Amino acid sequence: MAGKNKKLGMKAKIFLGQSVLDIILFLLAAVMVVPFIYVIMVSFTDGTVYEAGKLILWPEKWSLEAYELVLSGSGFGNALKATLFITLIGTPMNVLFNAGLAYMLSKKNLPGRTIINKLVMFTMLFGAGMIPNYINMSDLGLLNTWWASILPGACGAYTVMVMRSFFEGLPAELEEAAKIDGCSTIRIFGIIVLPLSKAMLATFTLFAAVSYWNTYFSAVMYLTRTDMYPLQVYLQKIVLSANISDVIDMSSDLINTVPTEIMKMATVVVAVVPILCVYPFLQKHFAKGVMVGAVKG
């Protein structure tokens, strides 16, 4: 009987501990989700309702006027075009460059492999700084071009190291068999190695896409033409602007009827939602891809 009571007491403690943990996780999730829900609700709220202070988490009256203004302004169109170009060109370039260098460094018979590995690791510890980077972009003729936001991030030491560890873990017999059949190194990389690396590639594709979509600092550093600014710079100007009509760059009577805060929230939603739509397609590979390559040094 004493053993049974002890067992029941242990189950009660486990249940209590799990319940407390669930409550803590729920509160943490609420802290993160509720502000985002509030932003979405404000963006769909009618201006008169918002100014009257009747909004909590569900507006009494819905309106799409803020989105109509944001999407019809020439400033948003230019920013979206810049961000799409940077993301759609930079993401595959980033994955291809990193995967190619990592696969090369995974070969133990590569001449100078140790030196190249050390040079790659060196870039993780030391950077040239803003002024040398700016001078470099200027000498290369990349100022006021979107390539200044793409090329500096096209290859990263951390990504190369993780990918290299993954490639080193692939069975060597597969490549040896392919070589016997007459496959070149590039063909082996394209038709054998990359298909076996879908989880890892999906994860780093997501990382690269999010990074390029959120391009801000490089645009501020290397772009002076306002019509070339990406979404994040455009969003920053709207959030900090005292007269939002100057940023949106359009003439409409709606500008005077839609509160500035609603306009800001609508711009935030438009800038964030597209990249969130990518997550469901890569989610099944994400957990596996994050851990892969981290098992070995």
C-alpha cells in the first residue's frame, strides 16, 4: 500500500510539474503572439473606431483603407520590387555558393584544404569594418545597386562550416560508385549530393530568404536613391515619419481620413506576412535541417 501511495504521489508531482510548464509556455506564447495580433487588428480597423479608443483585440468596424493606401503608393511598389529582387536573386546564390564551398572543403584530399578552412574560420572572428567595406563597394562600382545588398551576404563562414560537416557525413561509397560510372565531380554534386541534402538546404534557404527579405543596414549604407530602398528601409521611414503622405508618395483624400498609426500597422503587416508564408512549405525540413551537420566538429 505504501508503495502504491508513493507511486500515485510521484504521478501527481509529474502532472503538477507538467501543468506548470504548460502554463508558462502558454504565457510566453501569448506574450509573443498577442502584440502581432494587435498589429493586424489595428491595420484592419476603421479610423473613427481607432480614434474613439474602441479597439481592444477586435475592431467594431473593419476597413481596408489603410491597405488601399499602402499598396497603391509608388513608394511601396518600388520597395517591394527592390526586396523581391534582392531575395529572389540572393537566396539561391547564397545557398549555391555556401554549398559549393562546403562540399569542396569536405574533401580531405583537396590541396590547401587546411589553409582554406582557417581562412574561412578567420572571417568569423574578424571583420574589416564599415569604412573598409564601404570603400570596397565603391571601388567595385556597387554603390546605388542592389548587388551591394546581395554579394556581401552571399557566402558565410558559419553556414559553410555546418554544411561541410554534413557533407563529410555522407557515405563515401555513393560518390565512389558514381565515379566508377563516369560521373564528374560537378555531376556528383548536382545529382547525388544535393538531393541527399534537402533538409539542410531547405533550412539554410529559409535563413537566407529571411535575411535578404529583412535587408536594412546594407541598403542604408550603400544606397542613396530613395526609389531603390527595400521594404525594411521604407517601413522604417513610415514608422518614424511625422507626415506619412511624404513617404507614401501619392495624392489621395484617404490620407487625411486614415490615422497614421493604422497606416504604420498596415505597412508592418504587408512587409512581414509574405515571408511568413514561406515557413509552412519548409517546416517539415526545418527541425531536421537545424540539427544536421552539428553532430560532427
